Amino acid sequence: MRIKFTEGKSEQVQKLYSDMLDILKAVGIPVDTLPSDRRREKMAGACLATGQIIKSFKDAKSVMNGSFLKTKDIIKFENDYYGEDISLGSYDDIRRKDLKPLLDEGLVINSSELDQAATNDPNRGYTLSAPFATLLRAYNTSKWETQLFKFTEIHLKAKEELGRKRAMERIPVTLPSGVTLELSTGEHNLLQKKIVEDFLSLYGMGAEVLYIGDSIDKFLHRDTEALQQLHITLEHGTLPDIVAYSRERNLLFLIEAYHSSNPMDNERVSSLKQLVADCEASVVYVTAFLSKTEGLKHLKEIAWNTEVWFANEPNHMIHLNGHKFLEAYK
């Protein structure tokens, strides 16, 4: 597949990228529908790096090699071997954009599929599925057509099995409206369930959940109309884990479920303030932790004028500033 490459890639790397895109297209990944050549380029690079392919598809590693790379390792691999210049801070884009279609199709798998680790655990790693790696090794050989036919059969069965497995491993969560959603398994989503069912029932003052993301489906639930009425723009990667709104008090709750990243630190709050710059509601920034013990480890990271809540002590909160409560003592 011919695309316009960014500068810095050798002819050998460009050939690897083009061939990878042809292979992805052959197995049903809709690379043509991606919005730009850069997105196609990044998907190809992430897939190649996940298989730790440097010069030839014959080098492709898979789960059978016990070979897993974390998102930052994937970025480093691309920078070292493919002439990329991707910031290490872009690790979330690797997971949510470049690898997601490949994960959904089962071409790339992560350790959470094997050992029940939390889906967004920072220690998880990514690798190629064994059938896909076998197919890659057959590319440009006399075995390609035969292996593509075999892969298609095996892949369809594996995809069905993966779908059944994922369907069984769900966490039900009931929104204040009574609607029930199913989150993927993991401690992060278990905490989100507690935020919706415990925190909002105690402190939400009738708040409706306008948005909740899932590790697999970033937009699992969103009330686009209500968000637009509040002048909140849906920007992928910017939204907190949960957005809720109390019409009674005109309060907007922006809540991060802290499992391994993204507490309400100064940088995060500054980013979210841009998101709600045109919103006329009063904004409440909340970091939620599963336990007080875990939360206190990260308290120094939390920004002033935000709230901290512990799921194991749901009837209490910490407010990081006291001036607005001093009137209560007069």
C-alpha cells in the first residue's frame, strides 16, 4: 500500500510499513478508512514494533515467545528502529488509536487477556497472536496464500472465542437513571462502578452520568446532547473517566478513577479546565481511589481545590483547601 511517509524513514522501513498495511488490509483491517496517511503509518509501526520486527517479517515474535512490550517500549522500539520521533508521553495514543483495531480483531493481544490483569494496568504488555505472527512469516513466500486461508479459518474461531470470553468477564454498573451498563473486568472499572453507585448516590445531589468510559470501549456511555448543552466538547483522550451533572445544584463532576495513572494533578486539572472553559456550571474535580491507604500514597500529587474520595470509606472526603468551609465555624 502506497502512502506518504513522514521524513526519517529508510527505504527498508518504508517497505516494511507498506507491506504491513497490505497484510492488515488482507486480513480485514479497514486501513483505507483511517483519516490520514499518518494514522495508517502509526498503526503499521505499532504493529511491527509489537512483533519486534526489525528487518524481515521472518523475525516476527508472538505470545509463543513470551514476548510482550509495554506501550512506552513500543514507542522506544519505533524510535530506535523505524526512524520515528514519537514522544514517550504519547503512550495513550498507542493503546487507544494505533493498537485498538488490532486488539479488537485479536491480531494483537495483551497480558490482561492471559492473566486477568487489569485492562489498563501500566505493567501489561502487548504481543502478536501466534496465528498472526505465523502469517507474517509467510509473507512474500510460496506459502502465503495457503497460510492466509488457514489464518482466516483459525482467526474467525479465535475471534468468536475471544468475544465469548470478554462477554463473560463483565462488571455490571447501574447508573442513577436506572440504566445498567457492563464494564470490562479489572480494578479500574471496579472503582468506576463504586463511583457511580456509591459516590454519586452520596454526594452527587441527583447527578446524571453524562459520560463513562471503558478500557475497551472509550465511549461506553455518553449523553452527547446533554454534554453539548453544557458546552463540553468530546475530545478523545481528554475526558476524565466519569462526567456527571447535577441539575439541582448546577454542578458538573469530573471524576478520575485512579488505578495506575491520571490523578487530578495540576497538569490534569489545567487540561480539563480547557475542556469546560465554556461551561457555566460549577465544576467539581474528584480523584477517586479504591482505598485510603492507596490514596494517601498519591496525595502530594493532587492539585489544590479538588476533592479526594476513597471507595473503602465512602462516607468521607478530603477537600484540598479549607477556606470555603470556614464560614461553618462562625
